[in-house]
Amino acid sequence: MTLTSSSFASSNRVYQVGDASDIFYSKLHRLTSSGLLQPLLLKKAQLSAVLEAFADCKHRVDETISQNNTLMRMQMPKLDQALKLAKEGKPTPQALLKDIQAASSACDSAREITARVNVDQMLGVVKKVCDRGQLKVMANELHPADYGITTDPDKVSYEQRIELFVRYVLLDPDAHQILIDLYKIAED
């Protein structure tokens, strides 16, 4: 499988999955995630609760992907028809474009809803099982500007910073294995 950027003018080069760059950046990402999770000093019971919520969230994501894939497959004939017209130099009928765009928007909305539900679930678990010190670590680990939130850190509330950590660290797919590894060595 070949991965490409969305533009030939992008600084991301084309590479094969399994290339050294793919492996290197994947390992670097896991190391970074470990470095963000380790300072929390989560106990076994806390990790168990987080892992249980993670499993629920992953299941929800898998369901959303499956539903979106079904919808996209149903739209393929319309998309193929639009591409055929474009290849022939003919305009795509507006009704056809609207159908395709509506399907795309529905998929986007489903992903956004799933993400929001997952963040809310994990945030609830974190607030329930973590102490104030651990929450403070979460709030201070990330720089909101790095995630396009704002360049003024004073405008990002404590709660928003914790939510940022949940969204981008705890719910990162690579976090699952790291959390399992931390569970194995955690104190009771």
C-alpha cells in the first residue's frame, strides 16, 4: 500500500508502508505518547477503568467506520457516474453532486458525533478515577496552540486542557498498547 499526501506540493513525500520513515515516525509517536502518559502514575484500578472505556470507544469507532463504509459503497455508482461525465468533459448534474455531498457530510457528522461521545465518556471516567494531581498533569502536558486551539494559553480553561489531553493522548489508537503495558507494571 502506498500512502501519499493530498498534494504534490506538500512536504510529505510518498512512501511505502513499512519504509524506515513509516516505522521511525510510528515508534517516535509511541515514545511521545508514553512520555505523556507515564507522568500520570496511574494505578491498576485507574488503568482498568480507562482501558474499559477505551474498549467502548474503539467499538463505537469501529461501528461508525462500518456504517460510513456502507454509505460510501452505496454512493460509489453515483461518484463513478460523476467521474465518467467529467472525463467526457460534461458537467455533473447538481442533483448528483448534492447526493454525493450529502453522503460525505453524513459521514463527517457521524465521525464528529462519535468523537464527541468518546471524549465525553473518557472524560467522565478520567474525572471519576483520577485525583487532582493527575488531572493537573493532564491539563499541563499539552500546548493548546499545537492543536490549533488558540495562541493565547490564558483563554484555554483547565477543563478544556484536560479534554485536549483526553482527545489527543488517551484516545489516540497508539495509547491502547501503552496503557496495557502500564497496567502490567502498575501498583495496585
